[in-house]
Amino acid sequence: MNNHLENKIDKTLQSIDGIERATGNPFLYGKIMNKMNADRKAIVYTGKVVFRYAFLILVLAGINFFTLYKKEKSTKEKMISEAFASEYFINSKTFEY
Amino acid sequence: MEELQLISLIQKKDENAFRYLVETYNDKVFNTVLSFVQQVEDAEDICQEVFIEVYQSIDKFKNESKIYTWIYRIAVSKSLDHLKSKKRKKRFAFLQSLFGNEGISLAADKPHFDHPGVQLENKEHSKVLFYAISKLPEKQQTAFTLTKVEGLSYAEVSEIMEVSVSSVESLLFRANQNLRTLLENYYQKNL
């Protein structure tokens, strides 16, 4: 490596000798508090939205289960009455004279 | 304010205590982060994240080290995460450019960072040096930045990095060697 290049490298490595510390934003504290408050509001809002959707899903699921239960119950009752009718040769829909 | 008293007050979410902490460590954190990320806007955003993390995690602080050690550790960690994220975005942008997406511009990879604390006559050389520092492996970059830019002692750096003092010395030795190589290659191409 030639002298000139060596000197340039040394000068570059020494260029941050005596470097002073950079100064941070004097309004940093205010920015931090604003951000934390904004984040807190976002969490509360998100929580409310999630709760509302969860409640809606529960209500719909509840309606579906109730409907299925009622249908199941009426199907069973119909089967019982048809079995009874066929046992006693009664056709619930036609009457033979 | 005594450190234990300060920590205790912040754990009770005392805003005056937290303000005191921010004002005490603002310049230290900013200078450290800036030296890693080499962009003022990014450094300010990361500084916010550092202090928010300190506030939210203060209950986890176990008083096994000094609070400044813990704060520096968070600052270094967030800076390195930011650099990794930036490299990923660059790689993605490069791939997009291969598919002819002209809208994505790749930032030219060259010395650009003007640290505000460098003396005027050293500005040009320091830009090249910071460019070379950014090319070092993470641990060497951390050790070099904390000692040479932030001015911390080897003992302080060893606490922050959670390595021995001799490891810090070894990292600095290797960093200097690598910097010489990087600078030699740079100047041979650019003289």
C-alpha cells in the first residue's frame, strides 16, 4: 500500500476523534406522550370493535342453534305421530270411506 | 435523583420521573441511534420507540445493572433491528426492479452521512468512515460505535453488550482491521 493511501486511511480513521455528541429532539418527551396516548386510544377502539363483532357472532350462532333445535324437535314429533298412525292404519292425510 | 428512586417512581407511572429520565438520556440515545442508522428522521423515531419500551418494560428491569446500561442495550437492539429491516426492503426493491418495476428506486450505496458532531475539516473523511462502519459485522459495529462515537469505556461497553472486556478489545481490534481493508478498497476505487 503506498504512503499516500496509507495517510488517507489514517486521516479517515482519525476523522471522528473529538467528535461531539449529537443533540436529540428537545420536544421528544411530548412526542412520546402523544404517541403513547394515541396507541392507548387505538387499543380501546379496537377492543370495542372486536367485542361488537364477537357479540354479533354469538347472537347469530345462538339463533342458528335455536332454529336447528326447534327443527329437530318438530321432526321427532312428526316421526312419532306417523309411527302411531301407521300402527293403527290411520293415514293422517287421506280418509277412506 | 437517585437511580433506585427514579426507577421506583417510573414503575409507579410517575410522569415527572419519566420526563427526567427522557431528558437525562435523550442525547445519549439519539447520538447512539443516529450513529447506527445514519438518518436523523429514522433516529428520532427510534428514540421514541426506545423510551416507550423503557416506560412499558420498567417493571421487568431487575436492578442487576445500571439503568443507563439497559437503555443503551435497548437503543442498540432497536437500531440493529431497523438496519436489518432496511436491508430486507432493499433486497425486495432490487427483486422488484428485476421485474421492471421502474417506480422503485434503489438508494445509491455511497458515503452520505454527515454526523453533526464532527469538526468541519473532517466532514468529508468522516462520511467515508461512517460508510465503512456501516459495512462492519454487527458486534464490531456496536463495539466501535459505542467506544469511538459515544465515548464509552471498555467496561461500560462490555456491560451493554454482555461480553467480557477482552471480547470488546478483540472486537475493536478486528473492527479496526476491517475498517482499514474497507477504506483501502474504497479509496482505490474512488481516488
